[in-house]
Amino acid sequence: MNKLVLVAMSGGVDSSVALSKVLDMGYDAIGVTMKLYDNKDPKTNVIRPSMCNSAEAINGAKLICDRFGVKHYTIDFMNLFKKHVIDDFVNQYLNGKTPNPCVKCNSLIKWEALINFADEIGVDYIATGHYARICNQNGTYTIQKAVDEFKDQSYMLWDIEKKYLSKTIFPIGDMKKEEVRDYALKHNLETAKREESQDLCFVLGDDYNQFLHEIIPDKMASISNGPIVDEKNNILGEHKGFTKYTIGQRKGIGLSFPEPRYVKKINPVDNTITVSKKESLYSKKCTAYNTNFFSETLKFPIKLDAKIRYNSKSSLATINKVKNELEIDFETPQLAITSGQSIVFYQDDLLIGGAI
């Protein structure tokens, strides 16, 4: 009897090809679409399903499953998503931080909750359409960067529990995006031409501040304008609520200087925004917490490639462990290290772990 794989399907081309590849590998499969969130229009109260949870996405996933004779189910993870992703996102922003909700969603929803569900129904593995690879070195599992360096999504996967990796398959990790699209066109998959969404699945139009006003209107109403200050605490102007700003932001601050000013610090306690020239945003040091490493044999201090945001280049850094925190010393100064973001560590193309 073939092993059974639960394939997470968003209704997009990547997960559709992932299902096809799983079947090509000789597995049996079940397709599942996770219902995570509904967006409600604040003016009309009409539910606006997110890209990952829309009727179009669910129908697309079902069409692909029907094509291959695979059963398809929609699972309601909305309460879990609100508890672990939405509430954390809101709390981080109210504390002046900039979170990575996709990291939380991957580790706690798309892996922990999905694998628990898979175990309940007797499924052997889960598979997703992420651009990454599983590396098995003598029974020790870790994550490896995707073949397509421009689509690699390993940065967003650092917080997955190590024990889940042996039950994970990344069917398209060794393919480039254009190969995935060509494969879908060649096999006449219904989702072959579906466009990708670059926004968070629960924030339509990438308007974080509007989302916060929709979900916590009372708390947002209590956030008032406040002073914009320089590094010497001189008042330069007035901000329009600290949740509208992020570290490293240049546009929309409302200040006029011959040389641009950037947001350097957000302080929700005294309701101030600190701005500076760009060179002041560079730093060679930071601390990190909530660590997760896939190797149990790391000896600190250790030198690893460190990446402070998804679309940034990595830099060699010395990582030292002090109690429950990491102290990171970069060889190259990093621009706008941002509280709440993920710092992810690599050794060549192997994902070693990460932290906040």
C-alpha cells in the first residue's frame, strides 16, 4: 500500500504542481485547503475572503484534485489562526514592533496543526508548495534552500519544529518558478495562469494600519498623534499615530530636509518616533530571542550567515548564546535591523535555525 500524503492546497499554481509531483513520486494523496481568515469590509460589513481562502482559491484546489481523482477537503483553522497569528500580529504592532506573521502561520498552523490533523486521520506525510528542500543527513533532517534562489522561502520556515521535518515533503523545491509554470501549462492545470498575491492573506491591499483599525477599533482610537524627534530628542514634527510607521521608513514621514530622514525607533510608551539620517540606521550588533535550531550539536560562539529580512542579502556573523538570548555580531553593518522581525541563520544553503 502506498504512503499517503496530505497536500496543502491554496488554489495556486505552486500547490497544484506540488500535488501532481507527489502523485508522480508514487504516493497516494489527499488535498486540503485551510480556511484561515475572512476579511470584513468595514463600510458594508460584506465578507471579503482573502486570496488564500477565497471561493476561487478553494474551487481551484478542488478542480485540481478532481482532475487527479484525489479527495479534497476544506479545514477550518480560523480560530487557531486568530489566536496564534492575528492576535500576535496586533500585539506586536501595538508594542512598536514589526512581526513576520507568515513565520507564525507556517510553524503553528501549516505544520503543527496540519500534521496533528494528518496524524488523526492516519496520513504519513504533508506536502506544500513552498520553494525549499528537505535535507536528510543520516537521519538528521533540516531545511535546504530551494534551487530557485529568487523564490527561495526557507527564511519563512525557520520556526518549524524539527520533529516535523521528517514528515514533510517539498515537491517543487528543486524546480525554478518558470519550470513550475511551464509544468502547469504543459499539463493543462486549471490554476496554471493564476496570479500570485504578494500581500499578507489577511491584510488586503497591504494596508496594515487600516487592518488594525478594523480589528481593534477602540485601541486604535486611543493612539494619538505624537512628536517626531531626532536622536538628541529635539522635536522635529508630529506623527499621525505610531502604528503607521515602520523602522527604515523614509516616505510619508512629513518632514522636509535637504538629506532624507528615516524612522530609526518607534516608542509606543512615550508615543514618539525617532528619525535619523540613513547612515545612523546601520548596525553591526543585535540580540535575538525565541530561538529555534535544527541542530543540537552547535557550539557557541559560531560563525553563520545571518539574514535579517526575507528580501535582504545574508551576512557572515558571529552568534553567541547568553542565557536564553543570542548576541549577533555582523561582519558587515546591517541596515535597519527591526525589532520583531526574524533573523535566520544558514551554513552554505542549509537552514540552521532562526530567532526573533
